[in-house]
Amino acid sequence: MGNRYFRELIVALVFMLPIICCAQQENKALKHELQITLGLNSYLAFEFDPSYSYVFHKNVGIVLGMRFVKEIVDNLHYDLVGNSDYQWHVNKKKEVSTLIFRPAIRFQFPILDGILFVTEPGALLNIIPNEKLEFAYVNTKDFEPIPQYYKTIKNKNGSVLSFNCKSYFSVKIDNIALLLGYNISTFDIYTGRRNIIIEGDALNKHLPSKKSISHTGFIGVGYSF
């Protein structure tokens, strides 16, 4: 009698094992996430930010991202030092665009079922901190529109390291997350050209003022696995 119950228990466990394993797989915490966010910052520049996150604890993880920043509003005044005889100006209207790395620590806090508040304090690493711009010398006295000669000047002492904090709400539907958030940073998108000087005229005077804090609103999507 006892042996029959034991055999039936073994058979039942064998049939239940796939169900148990499947349930454990469904409840398994997803530790990896790929994200893409799109935003507009207070310099009126577009931000595209793909990133990878690894959550090694229920509420803590690490992030490695790359941020592409591109100016969408032309903020550069191109006419520089000159007088009634000549004028220096930027030869090509080169809008600001740069690629920066974004390492961060991720803290996430459940609010409701499937809804998280996430904050990612970290840094921005500007791998190309100094730009080169070409300037043209134009004879304005004789109204000659064709430049007489050109000069290429490289910026100095552009900022390499900046603070960044990205915070957002994450609404999860299965493996997909919809993101809505806000970012603050000390990164100056014009740092790569602010220190260019030509004949004593600083290009910085012709650029928007440096902001102590830059603000960005963004939306995005994530995929967990």
C-alpha cells in the first residue's frame, strides 16, 4: 500500500516538474535591460541615448550608455572680429554634435505593480572635448564675397568630465517598458569651441551662455531579458 502511494507521488512529481520549472522561469527576475531614449535639452539640442543596464540586486544596478547630442537650432553667430575693411567668419556652418559615454549607478523602486521609479546618477565622459573650426577672411572694403584666405583653429581645454542624473518612470508590459523622464547635467554642449580665439575675439562671446545645469525631458522604450 505504501509503495503504491510512493509510486503515485513520484509519477505526480514527474508530471508537475515542467509546470514548476515554467513557473520559476516566469517569476525569475529579469536582470538585463536595453533602452533607447529621445529627448530635447535646454540648449535646444536633440539627445539620443541608447544604454545597457545590469541589475545585480533587486533595487541596484549599473548602466553603460552612449549619448549622441546634436544642435537643432542654429545658435552660432558667424561674423567675428573685423572692421570696415575685413571680416572673419566661420567658413562652414558646423552645428554642434558630439558623442559622450554615460556610466551610472541604477537605483529602482517599485511604485505599483509593473511601475518603477528609476534614478541613474553618474558621469558624462566627453571623448572628443575640442573641436576644429575653419575661419575665412573676407575683404569687406571692396565687397569681395570670396574669402582671401582661411585659418583653422582648434579649441583648447574643453571639458572632459561632467555630472549627470537621469530619472524616469518605467511602465512595464511583459518584457517591454515605456519610459518617461527628466535629466539634469552639467555638460556644456559648446565646451568644444568656447575657448577659440581669433585676433583677440573670443568665439564664446558669440555663443549662448554656459548653463550651470542643463535640463532634458525625454521619452523612451526598454526591453528586459
